[in-house]
Amino acid sequence: MKPTVLISGIGGDIAQGVATILRESRPDLRLVGTDVHDHHAGQKLVDQVVVLPKAADKKYVSQLKEIISKENAQFFIPITEAELAVLVGRENEFSNIRWITAGHMVVKAGLDKWETNQALLRLHLPAPQSLIPPFSGSLQFPCIIKNRFGSGSRGCTTVYSKHELPFLAQRLEKPLLQELLLPEDQEVTCAVYRNLEGKVATLLMLRKLTGGLTGWAKVIYDPKVLELCEKIAIGLDLKGSMNIQMILTKTGPRVFEINPRFSSTVLMRHRVGFSDVLWSIAEAEGKPIHYPHIQGDIQMARTQGAVILNKVPSVQ
């Protein structure tokens, strides 16, 4: 019988990227995807889709345990941040399953952008000036207001004066005011993996966003960024993979977000050899892994496709 990998959030792009990698590279594995519905293309990438309630539902954890038991899953990859928020620290409640996560400290620091900022300061690393309500303190305008929770650029708005602040803040459930990092065209997304021996590998990608996701990226080399990523990985006791977002400012790299999971570039970076999904599974199996040398200046782009989910009889 094939070992089973359970992948949550299979209706989303990240989980589908993870499933694509495993389907192509590990045909010896059986893939089961979970989501709150089955109206998505994820069903074409896994052997089975199971519908689960939302992570905030009281029945979520109990039903997840039932699925793990019923499907005899050996590995679990929680993808969505809502699920990570509910599951972090509860791994011991699940028996006979190996978790593929970034570790407690990374998850805690990454789920909340205010905690991300505070974690960087505790590690004595540069962080953008940030404020939370009642916004007591000085911050130069223009600045950025965004949700403390959630990832991506959605809901992120530039605030040009203090007079705009009350209106923009009331639109967000948990607002965070943050220094505007420039220049915008110097945003770098950093895939960071720390193996069980503590060795860190980092892939730096200068990127351009399309619809809030990385649409184009180029592999770059920057020793200061590599050093910063390694300090964060060690300081937060990274176990596996995380993603760090930063801007290369005139005063140096400044981190504004940490994604405590595989990110939307997971398939793009796999194509150039940074195979953190495969490394995670291999280490969970007790196998050694090896980091490749990846050539700089490689450019990547996101593609788009479509599939037919079912067949219907033709009508004459």
C-alpha cells in the first residue's frame, strides 16, 4: 500500500502546487486533499478529495482526526493559515502522523504581522516601524495600513495623512500601521529551508506581483539577504520551510512578512531545483537530503490553465 500524504486547502494555488510536485516526483505516494468544498481543480491533482468544515468550526479538529485515521495518512501538510492557527501546538493530539510544518516559533511569528515585527526586534534584526491601535507613537506619512492576519497584498492600502487613518482603520478587523518600504520594484521573496541538521538553504527571488501573487521572478544573489534569512531561520528555530518577504531599501534589506508555510512560489522554485516539498517528505521518512547549486539570473513566470472536471454525454 502506498504511503498517504494529506494536503489541506487543496482548492488553493499553494496546495495545488504542492500536489503537482508530489504527483510528478513521488508517484509512490497516495495524495488526499482536504478543503471546505470540492468545486475546484484540486480533485484532478490528488487521488481523493475530502470535504472538511472551516478551521474555526468546532468540528474541524475531530473530523480531521477521523480523516487521518480513515485514510491511514502518514504525513500531513497543513497549508492554510487558518488551519495552522488552530492546529499549532496540538500535534500531540494526533497519533501516528508526521507533520510537515515550519515549527511552532515560525508559525507563531508568521501568522501575526505584529508578532513578525516583534520577533525581528527580539532577534536584534532590522524591522519596519509598526504600530497597532490606538496607534500611539510617531510614524512618517505616507505609510501602509493592512490586516495583522493573512498574507499577500490584498487589503494593503497606502495612508497619505493622519486624517485618512480613522476611516481606513475601521475597514480592517485587526489593523496594522507600518512604515512604507521603498522602492517597490525591489521586493524579494526568499524561500528558506532548514534541515534536521540545522543547515540552511535560501533561494532569493526578485519578484513582480500579478493579482497579489508572484507573477514573475528572477533568482538573485545578495550576501546581506542570505545572512539575514539565516539569522531568522536559526533565531526562530525553523524546522523545514518558510518564506520571507522583504524590500531591498537604501539602508539594507527590511523584512515585512514571514509566511510560516510553503508559499505561492513553491512550484516555480521547484522547477529551478529548490525542492523544499520533496526535502520535507524525505526528511520525515528519515532520508538524507542534498541542497543543489542554483544558477543566478534564472527567470520564472506563473502560468494559467484550465481542466474539465467531469464528462457528460453528448446531445445530438
